[in-house]
Amino acid sequence: MAEYSQPSFNISIEEEYQFIDPDSRELRGFATAQGLTLKDAHGESAERQRNTGSEQFTPRAGASSGNAPPAAGTPICSDISQARQELLRVRREMRELAESHGLKLMAAGAHPFTYWEREQEESPRYRALIEDTQFIARRLLAFGMYVHIGIDDRNLAIDVMNAMRYLLPHILCLANASPFWQGLDTGLASYRSVLLDALPRTGIPNAFRSLNDYLSYVDTLLRTKSIPDAEAIWWDIRPHSRQQDRSRLPSETGGNARPGQRETDQAALEIRVCDALPDIDDVLAISALIQATVAWMVDLRHRNMSFRLYDRTLIAENKWRAVRYGLQGKLLDFGIEQEVPIRDLLHELLERVEPVLDRLNCRSDVAHIQTIMQRGASSDQQRQVWSQSRGDGKAVVDFLVSQTEQSL
């Protein structure tokens, strides 16, 4: 068994936000870590792009130039407490940005009823996606939450990724927030997952024998011009390199950071299976659970133990159950080859990660997982509003906006 040093387990969170017209409740724009797109009252749009190493604003018809938007993600944080402070700051900045355009801020996996014409978007990465996937990408209107956990040893990151695949459906059962699509109840907990899985290089990845095995896979795609870079691999979990903005973390630099100074290539695992969630306590609880699960799996490695690896096709069976039923369903326990209520499996996971919670300073945040299980995930809450309002999508939007903004 290979020897590994203890990772930092630092954490960063990216969210994709929706900007909502307060009268019609229609979607008027959205923000991601890559940039910002807004439509004005006449349906014309402006896009602000965030490029590697620099920021620029690209005006469109009806738009005026200005500063680049705030990032839709936190810097790298030492623990979940710092991540909470940073995520609150990000959401407040996004709310201020929305209000400056007369809009409301909303976080959810999908808008309940909007039809969006995405043909107007012209970022280079989006144009490449359209060329590659044609109509599939044009119908995408899905918003996610992406959690990055620092694992400095890239070989260890591959080992943990292999094992973490099994628990991605469990996490999705907690982090679903897209039951509606274009005014209809899809019957699913996470319709966003269905939208994304129509794209190439998405879903549950295969297990890799080693870091070199993974790098060989990426190199094959690059050499055959299948992808422009590794960022075009959109699995539910993937190795990731983050940029650390040292100017945002003076406490870690002794106060000597220069404006714009960046430290690049911070190795991490990125968990991409989660829908964007309105309740910030849900976001932080699930992020903390992900962090604790990664730490637990690293501890197994340090004790010369391993987590049994299952075939991707078996894990995909559980992902479908998570997509369809969320917290209301059962997942397959492949160890005993039986279906088990997801709440029982989540209680078991919480017991497994309990020994690492104090070390990570995330016990109180992980405790909120119990609240989610008792109350229901965001999709469950949205359906309650939908039912009480007799299928009024605007009432669902109002609920999501209120949840997104109420803690800020």
C-alpha cells in the first residue's frame, strides 16, 4: 500500500446563480465562475467573461460596459467556517449585482418554467460546446454547486476519486433542487442531472488504476482533438487544479500579499454532482459532509485499508434512483445486494465520518444533514410549494428567491 502525507483538506465552493425578474419571475440572467450573462428588459443580453489570469467585460447590444463581475465562488478556505464567511460574501455581492439591474437572486438546479434562448451566448468555451454537442447544449439551463477539496498528492486524489464514486448518489439524494422543467413537474428529484448526462464525458467516471492511467486518458483525448483541455471533462467527480488568490487571504500571507498575486495549481478533487441549492445552510452542510467523507477515505488509506471499488454501471443504477426519488427512495447496498432506504445509508455514512469532524472543525455544519433528512431536500420543499399553490411556478420561484436571500 502506498504511503501518503496528510492532505490539507482545504475547501472551496462554486455556485451558479440565477437572476430573476421580480414581476414575471422569468430568468433574466445567470452567473458562473466563468462569467455573467444578463438580459435587459428588451431581451437583449450582455455577457461578462472571466478569463484565466485576467478579467474583461464584453458588451452586447443594449448593454453598457463596467467592471468584471464578482466571482461566483469562494477562494480556497482552510475550513468550513471560513467557507461560510466567504460564501456569504459572494452571495451578498451577487444579490447587490442583481439589485443593481432590478432583479432578484436565486439558487436552484433549474428554473421552474423559463424558456431561455441561449443562442445569443458567444463565449469561446460556449461556442466550442455548441459545435461539439449541437442542439443538446442549446437546451441546457442547469445550475450546479461544485465543491473542491484539497488533496495535495495527485496519486492519492485518484484513489479517493475511485472510492468516492460509490457515494455520489448518496450526496445527490441530499443535494437535489430541480424537480420542474418548463412549467412541468418532471417526476424527478434532479432534472439537472438528466440534462447534463446528455453531454459527453459526464456522469460517473470509470475507476483509474493510477494517476498515470488518468493522465493517459486525458492525453488521448487531447491528441485526438476530442477536447481542448481537461476542463472539458465534466464527470460528477474529477481531479482539479485551482487558482489561489493570495490577495484575498492576508491572514495566510502575513499581510504581505500584493494585489492580484496568485498561487496556481492547487491540487484538489472537484465534486460536481450537486444541484445549486437555495439554502446556504444546506450548501455548507453538504460541502462539509463531502469534505469529511474525503478525509475518512484518506484515513482508510493511512490505516492500510481500502474502500471496495464497484463498477461504474452499478453505481449508475444508484445514481438513477437518486435522480428519480432523492430522499424519498432507496439505494442499492452492493455489499449485501439489497435495496436500503437512503436515510438509513446516510445515517451509516454520518457514523463513518464522525471521527474526523472535530479535526476538520465541521461538526455543527454536518449536524444540519439531519435537518435535511427530516425536512426533505430542496426538491421536496419545492413540490410542497407547488402543491399548496396548485401548480403555480411563480410561487415556487418566490420561495426559492426567499430562501436564497433570507440568510444574507
